[in-house]
Amino acid sequence: MAAVQAHPLTATLVTFWERALNQPEVLSETQRQAMQAALASQRMSARDLLWRAIGEHPQQFGLYATLAELLILDDEPEHAATLCQRLQAVAALQPVPELSRALSRLQLHLVKTLDPQTLCAVATHLITEGDAIEQDTYLPTLLALLADQDRDRARDLAEQWFTHTNRPPAWWSSVYHHLLATHRVPEHAPEPVPTPQTSQEWALALLWHTLRAPEEGIETLQHLLERVRQQELDVDVVLRTLQPFLALFPPALPASLVTASLWLASGNISAAAQAGETLRAAADWRIQLLGHVMTGYAQLALGHHQAALEPIHTAFALLQRHPEGVGTLAHLVTPPVTLPVIAELLCRLLVQTGKLNELAEIVANLVASATIAPAQAQAYARLLIQRGAPQHARRILRQVAEIQQQQRDIRGYVQTLRELVVLAPDDAGVRDTFVHAAATLGIEPALNLLEELALHLGTRGYRGAASALLQRATELALMSPSAWPRIPRLYEQLITFAPDDLTLRHAAVTAFIQIGQRDHAKAQLREIARLAIARNEPENALAALHQVVALDPQDPEGYHRLGELLVSLGEIEQAERVYRRLLALTPNDAIAKARHAALSQHQRSADA
């Protein structure tokens, strides 16, 4: 189908037909069929249908209007003009609203120059008398054309349109042309469609809300960016739609910020980095901050950690000066621009770039200002230890411990002290502080902590520190009868670290006797005797075995060992008495009988 390309409204007439076909109730059957045939490039068929229908129904003025429109589309404006003149004569004699509106539209298509007066007259007529299809099709185009010649009149007409109608307009098609014509939102503009679908709709919704209230625009942009990240929208379409209006964005949400955030969300890292660099020079510190962050995020996405460090460090410094943050703007990027988030990112970058001294200083400041959680600070302390900076780690952990103690976070305090003990196992003061703090949790939890830490230190070779913790554990256990069953295990672990320590074994004996564990006490006394003999300390061995017999006078084994030791020392008389007591206890002990007899014989021989 031929079309008059020179006339700016030809395409609008085609759009009008297409929309009219979607609402067949406003057309006669003949009009509908003719429009369909014309749009399918079947011009002659369309004309035949219309002439036949006019012959049958000469009073249906809509048929004449459709025929005139078809003549215009077929590039026969002279014939269309002749037909319109006749229709105007009829309309003068017999006013019909439908015919009046059609003639107004046809006038636009037939004049060669669309002057402001003509545009205003037709637009006003459509606003007051037009139906929905006519308004939604023609008014956006008319306003855009008028705006090129008389922007103020275009704005006034646009406001009349939006305030005059009580029905929802074809919002997405009209808002673009309205904004293009007026560069602002009318005071009584209708609400936009709640849930945009296409990329263009989202762009227009963003623009509409931003011009009405920047806070609304920021919220809309957040939703838009989320859909971009999910690859549901085409950023190129969004930006192309916004391009004519970039100068309209307010300082609270400048177009450069919108552009940068869209590029970053879409994964166009190079464009995002370039846009971010522009924002870094902004006068508003909030926009400047977002520029630094976007530049840093873009460099991180490119794998340039060293390049990302400077903008992120600058962003961190800005947030420290303005701890209130940037409000809703913070969520225009992911992760959001908050002090804890940027601080965490900066610390990671300092680790990756090997700047450990600076890392320690920043973490210490973050701990002091309660910007990061103790668990995070502890993690950085461990990192510093791994990287060979234990002195920095110790400083951070002490800060954390002090804050936790002030806040009465006892469990956290104990955990941090444990980290300090691991960091400095031989520091007796730190160990004592840890033990006292652990005891405030209760005997059982404290014993669990002490045992676990002692085992950890022992496996790392810190046997002295492990032994010290276990000794404190036994002291705590002795204070609570409910914990007495743990004491044998505690001493077993202690003795594992120092198996030849007789003092330790004597302490174990005393503890076992106190808690009524006589078998454990006897076992330790026998080991003391064995070790004393090996050291050539017979007196200590005799004392231990005498204590075994004293603990359990009914134990034959104790008498046997004591008798054997006395014999080996030449104490025949004492040995004979020990075996005599043993025979009184176990008369049928053959070994005891034989040894007693031999000792008695030896004693008689010595006396003779």
C-alpha cells in the first residue's frame, strides 16, 4: 500500500486504523473489512467494499470518513479533499458528533502546513469531544509537533488532556510524547501503570516518577535495576528511550548516575567504569561517593584489584565522614553502599594487595567504632597471623575483647580471649584472664573450653601451656562434686604431657583421694614407685607403696610390691613383717608362704 511519506501524520492514521480494529464495536462491519483489506495492501477491494456500502446505506457518515482516509493513504489528497467538502456541507445541515470528529482529523491530513493554530484547534476539539482511540492516537503526536513551534501552548494542552479525561489514557504511548512536548509532569497527572513490562515502559516509568518526585524515581530505578540484573530488560532500549530527557533529571538523581547504574547492572563494565569516573567529580558528595563505588565495582569485575583499591578507599573515607550514608541511593548498586559493606570490601582488597599494616589500622578503627562484628574482626586477626603479622592481630583481638567485656557479651569475650591464648600460648596473664572469664559461664562450660583449648595447644606443641590449662581445669573440677567424674581424665591428659613429673602424680593422688577414687590413687602411687626406683630414689618408692597399703589394707598386690622392694633394699626384718601381714590376709598365698619362710630362715641364721 502506498503511503504519503512527506506528511507527518500518515503513520498516525495507520495507527488509528489498527487501534480501531482492536475495538470493533466502534466500526460497522463494512468499515472493519475495508480497513483490514487496505492494511493488507488490497486497496481496490477496500474501495469496492466502501462504495457498495455507501450505495446501500447513504446515511452512514462513517463510511464516507473511512473512504476519505483510504484516499489519503492511497496518496489521492485531491479526491479526499473533494469528499470532505461535501461532508462538511452535510455536517452543517445535520450535525453528527462522529462526523465532526472525523472531519477534524481529515483536515490535519489534508493541509500541507501544520501551523500552531490548526494543531491547537484540532487538539482542543479532540480533548473535549474525541473518543479514547482518537485521543490516544493523535494527541501525543499533535503535542510533539506543536512543541517544536510553541512549547508553552503544547504544555497547556497536555495538561488539559490529562486533567480533562476521567478514563485511564493509553499511558505508555502518551507519556513519552507528553514529556517530549512539555518536559515536565502535569500537576494533576494520572498515576502510571503499576507494573511496567517492556524496557520502554520501565524507562518512561522511571522518568515520570523522577520528574514528579526524586524519591519515587530512586525507588523505581531500584526495581528497574533488579530486572536488568535478572536480564529481563534491554538496557539499550531503556537508555535510548531516556536519551531525549537526560537533561531533565534533577540533581538528586542525575542522568549520569542513572546511566552508570544501568551499565553496571547490565554487565557492561567498561561503560560503567567510564560513567563512574564522571560521577567521581560531582559536587554532591553522595553522587561522588556512588561514582567511587561504581568505579571500584567495575574494576573488581574486570579483575583489577589494585585499580579498585583507590576508589573503594576514597568511598570508605567519605562514608566515615558521613556515617549517615546516602539513604535510598545506597541500593542502586549491589552490594549496597553502606559503611559496613564498603569497609568489608576495602579490607578484602587490602589483604589481596598485601597492605597488612593499613589493614590492621583500618580494622582497629572499625572495631573501635563498632562498624564490623567481632567475628569479622577475629577473622581478620587470623588473616594477619597467617600473613606473619601477629602483633597487629593481638592488638585487634584485645580491642574486641575490651568492647565485648564492656557490653557484657561474656560468651563473645571468652571466645576472643581464646583467640588471644592461641595467638600467645605462653602468656600466662592472658591464660589466667581466659580461665577467669570462662569460669563465669559455669563449671561445665568452662571445663569444656579448657579441655578443648588444651588439646588444641598440645597438638601444636605447646605442652607447657596445655598443661597449665589442664591444671586450672582440675582446680575448677575439684570445686564442684558434679564435675568430679572428669578429674581422672583431666589428670590422664596432664600426665600425658609430663609422664615423669612425680609432683604432678602426687597431686593426682591427692585429688583422687579427695574425690574417693582410691583405685586411681593406687594406680598413680604404683607408677610413682616405679619411676622412683628407676631414678634410684628408694625412699620415694617405699613411701608410695606404704601409701598404697595404707589406702587399701586388703589389697594383696600392695603387700607383694612393698615386700619385694624391702627385700631388694636388704630390709629383711621389715620385709618379713610385710609378708606376715600378707599371710594373715591371704593364708593360702603360696608365693607369700615361700618368701616368708625364706625370710624367717634368713633371719634365724642371722641371729645364730
